[in-house]
Amino acid sequence: MLNISQRGLDMPSSPIRKLTPLANAAKARGVKVYHLNIGQPDLPTPKKALEALKNVDREVLEYSPSQGFLSLREKLVKYYGKFNINLTPDDIIVTSGGSEAVLFAFLACLNPGDEIIVPEPAYANYMAFAVSAGAVIKTVTSTIDTGFALPPVEKFEELITERTKAILICNPNNPTGYLYSRSEMNQLRDIVKKHGLYLFSDEVYREFIYTGSPYISACHLSGIEQNVVLIDSVSKRYSECGIRIGALVTKNAALREAVMKFCQARLSPPLVGQIVAEASIEGSEEYEAEVYEEYVERRKCLVDGLNKIQGVYSPIPMGAFYTVASLPVEDADDFCAWCLSDFEYEGETIMMAPASGFYSTPGQGRNEVRIAYVLCKEDLQRALFILEKALDAYNAR
């Protein structure tokens, strides 16, 4: 008898993509679907990146070095220097997206059964990578009432056991848009130092911070340089999700040596993706400024619009391009599915990500959704109008 592995059975479905069959069916019926479910920017990729793609001049598309091209890593060193993150090219390992960086960090740092503490709601794929590595996610719950601020230090201390090996954060946060303060980052530093833990810090949204609060990288924290593993990606800042280029950054030489074994096993990061990424890094200030201003406007449009709908509440996200909002429904999973399977308004509907999939604690986030403000303002306004109509119709059934 053929069986599926327990790992395969335990692997969670993506809350971001699991409703895709319903969305495809709606589109097949002729319904226009506004995609608020996924962080796929609609803004164009930098022209110079597309030119680099068009002008790839190679007779052979060969393997690249397992650590990634030195020229790309050198440009990344200059890029990080703008944020007062001082590195050498050897500190950087180019990965197939930020996702591979997370997975390789888990595989290199954790044994099966080891535990990682993660503030929830959290990026859903962290749970999938933990299952892949045989690691166990332990969560401390942040709440919408506090704008998803970091839970008190005591909540972390309560979870630490002899199996605890790491804390994982996303800053600015996906899915909530929360930005950790200097005080919160210092608290994490103290816990990590006290208990000898790794600090995995996913910082792919550092360009998108909308308040006067400073960006505090895990790499800025003194005294834990050997503990920090920075996760990064070019996907969001250059609208290059499809080229699959990320980075794992650490000062810990022994950890880099271990990660390199996994890199060698998968041979190399994407050749063409590295060419495109390298072309994107230098001289992109004007592009980045325009993109930033667009997201500032979209954030205001979405959050103001959400909070005008009766029964809907969204905190003001301080970074990234997501918010988690509470809706006047008991089961957001059912509501999101219903919007695609049973509802349309003037031939249009919306697709959102149920927030329950971003929590590990059963029952959490049942009336919440994650919304990505990656559409133009006109589309966001229309989507908000349709959301209001959908809530009225759903609750009137």
C-alpha cells in the first residue's frame, strides 16, 4: 500500500493560495476578481532590470557558484551599507528567494524536534518550512487590539525549554505591517543572548516603512552578531518575485559553512535571476522613491476605506504592504470562500487571505483577513466597495 509521508500530511496549505481553485472558477464564469490575497506588486520591475534580462549575452546558461556571484554579493554589501549594516561579500549567501534562505537556516541550525518561538500571526510559509525541517513552531500571540505589538518578554520566557533553539521575527511584519521598535528589538536581543538562541530576522520589507520610527535591523543589535541570521529578498523592493533571488546573511562562519553544504546540494541559485537582481541594485533611488510614495497612498486609501465600513477594523500598518483587519463575520475562512463561489457584484468580486492560516493557535484570527495593498488606488477603492456589498449580503443570508 502506498502511503503519503507524515511530513507531507502535516504540511499546511497556504492561506494565500488555497482559495485559488475558487478564484479560477469565478474567472471562468466571467467574474472579475480583485486579488487582495497575495503580495504580488502590480508596479513595474525597474526598466534596467528588464533590459538586463533582454540582453543576456551567453552562449551557455551555466551553473553559477553555489554561494552566488561575487559581483552580486559585492553590490549587496554596498546596498546594506546604506542601512548601516556592515558586511563583507563572504557574509552573504545568495539563495533561491527568501524562502530558501529560511529553509536553509532551519536545516542548518535546528535538529528535528527543536523549537522556534514565533510571534503570531506570522507569514504562513514559516510553518511549512518548519515542517520540512522537522522543527516545532511555538507561538506568542500578538493581538489586533495592540496593533500587533510584540508580546511581553514574559510570554517568550514561558515558552523557552531545552529544545528552544531560535526566535523568528519578520520586521516590518508580514502579515500585519507592524514595525518592531528599538525597545522591542533590544528585548529580543537580551532573550537571545541570555538563552544562547539564534535570531532569524526576515527583513525583506525594509524599504517600506511609513512612520518616523527608525528601522532597527537585527544586524544593528550589539553582542549577538554570531546569533543573527538575516533573511532577505529582492522580490518586493524591485517587484521581482518571479526571479527567485534572496539572501541569507550572517557573521557566523560555522553556520555559513553548514548552509553552503545545502547550497552545494541544490547546485546554484538562478543564473538569470542573479543577472536581473544585480542590474536592479545600483542607481535605483528614483525608482524606489516613486514606489514608496505609491505605497504610502495605497496604504491610506485601504486603511481609511476599511475603517469606514461598519464593523470592520484595521490598525494602521507601519510597514510592508499588508494589513490584518477584523470583519463582522464569525468565520472569515467561510466568508472568503463564499465571496469567490457564491457572490459577485456587477460581475466582480474580491479574493482575500483568511488570517486564521497565519496563526498556529487554534481558533485565533477566525474573524480576520490579511489584505495586501498591491493594487492601484482605483482598484483598491472598487475592491473596498465590493467588500462592503459582500459583507451586507453575507450577513443578510
